[in-house]
Amino acid sequence: MLCRPVQSEIDALKEGGNTRRAKRSRLTSSVIRELLAEPKALRERAPAVRLILRHDLRRDESAAQDLDYSERDDQFVGIALAFKNARPDVAVRLLTNDTGPMASANMVGLEFVEVPENWLLEPESDENDKREKELRDQLARYKQAEPQFELTVIEPASKRIEAAMQCFASLTDAEVEGLMACLAEENPVASDFGPREAPPRSASLTGGGTALYGIGREMFEPASEKKIENYKAAHENWLDSCREYLSVASRTIA
């Protein structure tokens, strides 16, 4: 039996946009609408399952001292308890997967049935989970594009196999610093960033100082302090990356 608190919760979930829960809530609402005409058979046998809409059911007010009817879970339990007391000839069970209704039902002597785990859907992935999966799939595709090598020993394990492999010794700290000195000498950081003010230009080149070839105005823009700082920082970062590479070069040279 489907009572009003349950339908109210389903209606509230319909407003969740395009999430899986919202979509399923809207689908369930369409099924509930069909119940206005007649009960719906969800399963014909072993066991037979029928879904019935019962908005007329009310909660058991005598249990108000134990149940908090401002809470939706306890409203649900109170209605099931009232139905059980009104129909002693029927085996009434509360079907739920939440601990709150289970505890409340147990407190007022109402039996409940826990929803089996295999009835539940896997948790819905959020945007971070989807992005992580996308990146993992992308990395897997990149790895598959690389050459794949497999080494298999087909001779008996007792037979000795000899092989030659070319290896390179790691550079010492002194060697790394020596190479870095050469690199810095060949690629020094610039110190001259041009004049701070516009240099004088002849009228023949500037078109009278107003326009360039009739299509636009010539503007002088000196290198700003911010751009100079960014350039120096980028040069320093480049040197650091070169130093880091040289420190592990022996392990990356094939």
C-alpha cells in the first residue's frame, strides 16, 4: 500500500532536474496516477504483489507519545501501525531501507522488512566521478597506443639464459651543474627590454604620426614590469625543468 507521506516524498524528488533520482521519481508518479483508477499488479505469483494507493489511511494518534509526527518517517510508521491495529486479520509489514523507520517501527511493535541490497541501484555518479572516469578512460587509450612488449621464457627453467642490456650511469651532481652552466651560458636571460619611451620616427614612416598606410594608428607599448617579471620567472622555471630532467636522464634514455 502506498500512503500519502510516501507519495509526498516522491513528488518532492521530481524537482531534481535531470538527475537519475528525479527521472525515476517522475516515472513513479506516472505509475501512481494509474493507481487512481485501480490497483496495479506488479507480480502475478510467487509471490503475488499488488500496489494500492491509500490516501485515506491516517496515523495512530495513540502512538504520538512515542513517535514524532513532525518527521516524515514517523508519519509513515504511524499510518502502518494504525492499519495493523484496524486489520488484525492481515499480516502488516513496513517495507523500508532506512534505519530511521526501522527504529521507530521497532519501538512501537510494528514488524518491518528490510529492502534487499540487490534491489537497490548503484549510487549515482556526480560530476567529479564522471570527470575522473573520463580521464581514466583517456589515459587507458593513450597507454594502448604505446608499443606493448611482452617477455616470455619458453625454455626450461633450469636452462640459463644470458642477455645484454645497455644501461647508462646517472650523472653526478657536479656533472649536472656543469651542463646547467653551459645551458645558461648559451641561453642567457635577457636584460635589455627596449626603450621605456617611444623612439623618434620620421614622418615618411609614420604618415605624419597619425596613421600607418591609412589603415590604423601606430602605437608604442613598452615592456611592462609585469611582463618582464613573467618572462624571468618562465626562464627560471625552464632552467629548473632542465635540471630535473638531467637528474633522471639515465633512466629515461632508451
